[in-house]
Amino acid sequence: MLTPDQISLSPEELRAANISPATYLATDFLNHYNEVAMLIDLLAMDPEVSEDVLEWSPMTYIDHFSQSGFRDRDLAIHAYRQADPQRIRAFEASCRDLDDKIIHIQELLKADDVETAASQSKELYAGIAEINTLIVGGADIPPSENNAPDDAGVSQSEIDDLFA
């Protein structure tokens, strides 16, 4: 295991590890959700995959990488710890939301409602897409009360005047 002093967060090294240099988050984390979403997709055709769906459990970003065989897991964990706290809060909230949806599907399976559980996969893919957007940097993070943007109080007409 590398120490933080031995880890470089250069854009080139981050890109080579599939970690966004803009957010310091790795898309590999999505595998945790993609695998269970694909299994849920299969429920309608093969209800026996419900056992695999029931084995899934929520996992934090750091736990995922700590337990994975990801080649650059130390870099992924270090970069995560250096990421913008506001983005991390939004990312973790989206992950908790998706975890809750999957747990709900598991509850449906435990109640032997395979049909309803199988119908929930589209909602999962929307949640995965939202998390992916946060990972790659395409999402604007709403400012918290303690972290107003630099342009707070600037009107749209003032912004338009800058580009006129």
C-alpha cells in the first residue's frame, strides 16, 4: 500500500486510472451498482437470480476500492479523500438514494413480488446515470449555505453584458 506522499494526483495519472481529474472520482465504483442492476433486469426472465440480488449490500466508495482488485485502488482512495467536500456530499447522497432503491427491490423479492421488483430496473439506471454524472464532473453541485459561489448576487443581465 502506498502512502499519501507516494501518490501523485496529476491529471495524466488520474486519467490513466479512469479517475476524473476534475472530480477525483473513479467510474469503476459504478460496477457496484451496474452488476446488481443487470441482475434485476434478468429477474423477469429468470426469477432465480433473485438470490444474487438479495446477496448485494450497500458499500461505500472507500470500502468498494479497499475490497476490489482495482489496479489503482490506492490512488482512487487517496483522490477521493482530496475531492471537493461539496461534491462528495452530493455523491454520497445519490449513492444512499440508489442504495435505498435497491434495498426496496430486495424487500419486494423477500415478499415474493418478483414482477414489481423486475419493473424497477429503469429507475436504477437513472440513479446510476446521476452518480456517473457526479463522477465525471458533468453535474453542477448546488451551493450549500456555507459555500456560496463566487458569482452569488450577480444577475443574468450582468453576465450577458460581459459577453456582449
